[in-house]
Amino acid sequence: MFEGLTQRLTGVLDRLRRRGALSERDVEEALREIRVALLEADVALPVVKDFVRDVRARAVGQEVLRSVTPAQMVVKIVHDRLVELLGGRNEDLRLGAPPAVVLMTGLQGSGKTTTTAKLARHLEKRARKRVLVASLDTRRPAAREQLATLARQAGVESLAIVPGEDALAIARRALERARRAGFDVLILDTAGRLHVDEELMAELAAVRDLVRPAETLLVADALTGQDAVQVARTFDERIGITGVVLTRLDGDARGGAALSVRAVTGRPIKFVGVGEKLEDLQPFHPERMASRILDMGDVVTLVERAAETLEKEEAERLARRMARGRFDLEDLRKQLDQVRRLGGMSGILAQLPGIARLRKQIDASRLDEKLIVRQCAIIDSMTPEERRHPEIIHASRKRRIAAGSGTTVQEVNRLLKQHREMQKMLKRVKKAGGLGKLLGAAGMPPGLPPGVRPH
Amino acid sequence: MSGERGWFGRLRERLSRTSRALGARLGALVRRRRVDDELLEELEEALILADMGVETATRLTERLRRERFGREVEERELRETLAGWITEILARVERPLTVDPTRRPHVILVVGVNGTGKTTTIGKLAHRFAAEGPRPVLAACDTFRAAAVEQLVAWGERVGAPVVTGRPGADAAGLAYEALQRARREGADVLLIDTAGRLHNKKALMDELAKIRRVLKKLDPEAPHDTLLVLDATTGQNAHAQVATFRELVEVTGLVVTKLDGTAKGGVVVALAERFGLPVHFVGVGEGVEDLRPFRAGAFARALLDLDAPAEAPAS
């Protein structure tokens, strides 16, 4: 999903990131590329223009360019703006008193019927609602049979088909049935229609007036081009939509419509269709979507943020000490603390999609958080003297430390051994003069000792 | 010629809704103005709004910069110029779909993402063939989508063409084989094969389409004689991905562009012509059975820019 857009955006942002200082011209150039990337992903032009204007205003303004990490700031601005564009936070259906009617609308081929069945299944299974579905599509051949078939697959009841009925009559009968049989939700699938088709839009308005839907959802195809805006706006003006279901977000959709629809109508995207199976409907989470669009870029941002939380001065002080080959348990303690904070991040990182490569790195570094906590406890149970001169720690001191930290003598030994190895390694590194290289390696934050391998 | 004009009028009427916005935009920005950076940028945006894509839009505006920069232009002149350029691009892909009567049947495989209007297009094509002479047989090889078969059967009844069907989930290739056998037996002129459009499951789709082609070739080494990719005009730049993907899966021989009767501008066709050069055979301009029309480069370009009937067919 979003591959095209993701690649383009990450490419632009990565190039930006590789620079130290940024000039206004760098930002301008990046923005031009972002504009093209968004347009090629079919984000609506007015939305793109707003987006670029906003990001420029925030990026070129005051502190950003003069800050320590201007590129990161720009990436963050783009990310934040994307989240805003997508709607901020997830919004659920607002169903109200039963039978709550959900009216499904949209163009032909946007996936209304399949979405109707998916949504019915979702409400039955997840929200424990009794759902009735009915198709008002008397135009497309076999449309009603299609819904009946899908409903059967979803284990949801569908209104019996009476040939020759018009949309309003079906709607009336469906509502009646839902009331009598005590259904919680009635989902009405409608004929796909062009927003410029006066007759059909009038019919839809009549249905709406009859059933007074709690939710009127526009089912929109994520593959839609610049026209998405026009369609969404017209449906909203004529029928009044309360939310959007975006279909076909699997495929190779660049998903520009996802970015446009919300911005243009101001109506939240409530669900996304992500596959051909009936369970492939998910509540929409703007934050996650933004992260997915920026993919690696976003992960990298997270790592960088983590690096920022390691207090810079502390890291630099440690780096200096390490460069001189001096590294006592006091220093190790601080290191472990930072690793632990990063480890917390690793949990978050692991949950983000599309970061298989990075996940491997995280696994490889074996950040076992519990172990780090225990090691910190061990060091905390030492006297300052012991921390500065670990060589004085012999048998009885070890027993005291183990007891104090709730660990075993073996664990204390392991820590001490690890520390000795780190010191040895530091000396070697110092001789080789390659410390800088090591510190900057593989996304590890500065100051992380190369020897930290808790296992 | 009158048929052609009638067709043009219809497309233009449909497209005029479409391009009114674009036309109005161009109009608003061009009325006797100097061609400068600002104008070129506005123009580029108008073209992007028509879904022509950044690359094509930029190329057209850059050409305008080279050839017209600094001059005073009139709205109409500018549109004529652009329509001319777009016609040049599209003329290469304006090629009719011809049924070879000696093949008996001429096998046409219809592919595309779901929801683009494959089944409807087949129905309309069948209607068109039946009206012109060649007798069609339809094969409902989309055994995946619920009720796809019923939909095609309904079309078959409407146009009086036999439809070969199987059970839901049946083997699509087996069905295609059976359909070709039957079409031969009945001496049909055209066999139209509907397929599933499961883009999200590329592997399954690839296997299925490859198998359909393989079994068809067992009976006729040259089949399928045509493979049409159906594109939805409301699709934006994703159409590029769709063409690229399906060309990987099957030898796409031509395009059909549907749903040009909304406000979608279908400008991506111009970009596709530049990039792939695949023939565009038909455009869908409405829901009626008559609303699948041969593609005409000049008419398409001019309608896109909200210009009157083509110069070669002056109003008398």
C-alpha cells in the first residue's frame, strides 16, 4: 500500500536528512519534489497546494532551519501535517437507537456491495450487533443477488429479494423488517451512480429522507484520481455524508484519494478495505496511515527522536571518556539506562509495518529489557567506590551486591566480565582510531558502547 | 459521417460536464494574456487536474514555453494548440478493434482491476458485435466475484448471446476451454471472456490468467487474438500501474476506457499513450448499451479541452 508515494517521499526526505545545515533553497527543492510525489499519487491538487504551503510556512519559519537537526524537523512537520490531513484520530460509527440505518453510497465499481457485507460482518462480530442488509440496487444486473451471496458468506441476514420493487419500496420494506425483527443495524446498499446523474441522486435523496440514516457513508475507491474531490464534494452536498469508507487500499494504490477526501469534505474516513476477503475491513487510524506513507522515514524519525532523548551532553561526555579508554561501571550504568529507553522504543518500532529490515537489526542487537533492568539493579547495589574501581569487587562484595539487587553472584560475575570486555575492546578501538566509525554505525545512537550485548 | 458526428456530439456533451471545469479554468486564465511563468504554472495545474499526470503536463507546458513564451495569446488559440498537441499524441493509439471473420471465433480476453466495468464492457461489446453481424459467445470466467456470473448472464439475455458459465469458484481456465469449444461448435464469430480482477492477489491472478491463455492455445495456438485491458477513467495515475501490471501478466493488445460520463477527465489516457503506445479501442460514455464508442483521438482531445466539433467535421 502506498508504495509509490512512500518511496518518493522517503527518497526526498532521506536526501534532506543527509544534509547537516539546510538552506531555504534546500527546503524549496524538497517541497517541489514532495508536490510532484503527492500529485503522482493522485492527491487532489488543491489539497497538495495547501499541504505544501503549510509545510513551507512551518519549515521556513523561525527556529527550524537554525535548529540542530533541521532535516528531522522538516520530516516531522511533513509527518504531522499528514496526520492532520488524514483526520487526526480514528472515528467510529455513531449508530444511535436501533434500528440504526447505515446508507452506503458511491460511484459504480467503488466496492459498495462488498463493503456492505464486510461492514455487516464487522458489526456482528466485533460490535455484537444484529445486522440486516438490503440492496436497493435495481439497476445493475444481479446486484441484489451479489449482496445476498456475500451476506450468506458473512453469516448476516439479507432482506428477501422481491423482483420488480423500486429502491424506495425496498427501503421501506427493509426498515419495516428491521423494526419488527428487532435488528440493531440496517445497512442499505445502493446502486452505484454518477454524482452528475440528477435522477439517481434525487432517488438517493428520497431514500435518505425516508430512512433517516444514522450514518451515510461514501464508499470511495482509493485508486481515484483528481476526480475524487469532485465526487466526494457532490455526494456530500447532495446527500450529506457522515463518513467515508476507502476501498482497495491493498492493491498497489498510491492512495492519494485517502489524503484528499478527508481534506475536501471534512468528513472522517471511518474504515478502509484492505483485501478481497470479508474480514478485510479495518477501522481507519490516521496516525498509522501517516506512518505507513512515510514508512522507513517515519521509523528513522522515531530512532532519531530516541537518540535525541539520550541527553546530548551526557552522550558526548561518555564518548570523550571512551575515546580516552576510560569506562567505569558508573558509565556503564548510564549507558544501560539509555539502552533501556531505546529498548522501550524497540517495542514501538516492532509494531510498525514495513520495517522488516530494521526489525532484524533490533533483534540482532538483542535488547533484552528485563536483563538490562537487572544489570542496572546490580550496579545500583554497588558503592561508588566499587563502581569506579570494579577490580576491588571480590567474593563477599559480590554476595552483598547480588543480595541487594535480588540477583545471583553469577549474574554479577557476568556483568563484571562484560564490563572488562568492553574496556578491552575500547582500548583496541582507541588504538585503531576507529571509534568515530563505530559510534556512527547502523543507526546506533552516539555513545552506545559497542560491546553492549546483554546475552 | 452523421453517425460519427452523433457520436462526437454525445461524447462532447458527456465530456463537456467533465471538461467544463477545465475549460473554465483555461478560459479564466488565458483570455488575451501574455504567456509568462504564472500562466504556465496555472496551465500546468489545469492539465494535472485533468489527470494528465505531472510529467505529461510539464512537457506540454514546457513546449508552450519554448514556442509561445512572451507572446500574447487568446484563450481559443491556446486551447487549439494544446488540443492539436494532444491529438498528435493520441493519434498513434487510435486503432479500431477488428474481428477477423476467418478465425471463428476471434477470441477476446478481457482483463482489468475489479470495478472498472469489465463485465459491463463485455455486455456492450457483445451488443455491438451482434448488431454489426459477428455472433458473440460470452464466457463468465470471473468465478470469484459473487454474482459476476449472473451479471453476465443478464447481459447475454439482453443481447441474445449464449453465455458459458460454471459454479462459483469453478476453474476459470477449464471454463474458458469449454467456452472456446462451444463457440467453435456453434460457429460463433467472437468469444468474449470475462475474467476476475483480483489485483490485490497478483500471484493468484497471474496463475489464473496464464492458465486461461495456456488452455486456449491448446485449441487455437493464436488465441487469445486480443486482450483488452479495461480502465476506469476516474482512476488517476494508478492507471500506469494497472497497465504495467497487466502487461506483465498477459500480452495486453489494447485498452478500453470506461466511465467517461462523470466528471472524470480521463487525461491519464494521454500519458498512457506516451508511455505505452497501446491502442485505445473504445471509450465508455454512459450506461446505455449504445454508450461504448470507438475511440477518436481528435474528438477526445478537443472534448477534453472543451472545444467544438473537430475541424475535419465543420458544422454545416
